[in-house]
Amino acid sequence: MACGDYQPGKMKHKVSLQQVSQVTDSQGGYTESWATIATLWASIEPAKGYEKYQAMRIDTPVSHKVMLRYNSAVTTAKRLLYGSRVFEIKECINVDEANAFLRLMCVEITTS
């Protein structure tokens, strides 16, 4: 999909971009904590069955495709939060290398 083919009006989901930080505990170890660093508008689509099958073959499972405006802070070290849903970013693609849109290949995870 080229940048010109994408309709920004489809970005109707408000998502939080989160980054993990390590907080030391009283035992000398640490715990991980996620903090929101940006709020972004995005489109979220479930991956089609064939795309899921193809993704599993290369050891990168994908359950959703997310499209958003370009933001250099978005990397595979971060995650997206949409309501109570959490999406791990597996792949981050700068569409047409134009710094206009990012296509993210994500996996929805459950948290306990």
C-alpha cells in the first residue's frame, strides 16, 4: 500500500505507545513497568488467516496490522495499548520510506 493509497480517516483508534522501564525492588532485583510515552491515532485490523499462516512459518506470529502516522519513537521495543488490549510490535515498516505512515505487524497478548 502506497502512502497516497492510505486514508488517514481510517485511523479512528486512540492507542497508547508504551515503553518498559526497570524499577529496582528491595531485594536487589527489579520489576518491569510499562509507561505511556505517547498517544496516537491508528487503524487496527485483524490479520487474515493466510497472513497468520505465512507469519507463523517465519517464526513471527502476527494477529493484527496497525497503521499510524510516522513517529520515530515507535519501535519493536515498545508496545501499543488500546483500552485493555495489548499489542506487541513485531515489525515496524516505514511505508515507501516516506516518513509519512508506519505499518506495524503486531501480536495481541493477554496480560495477567
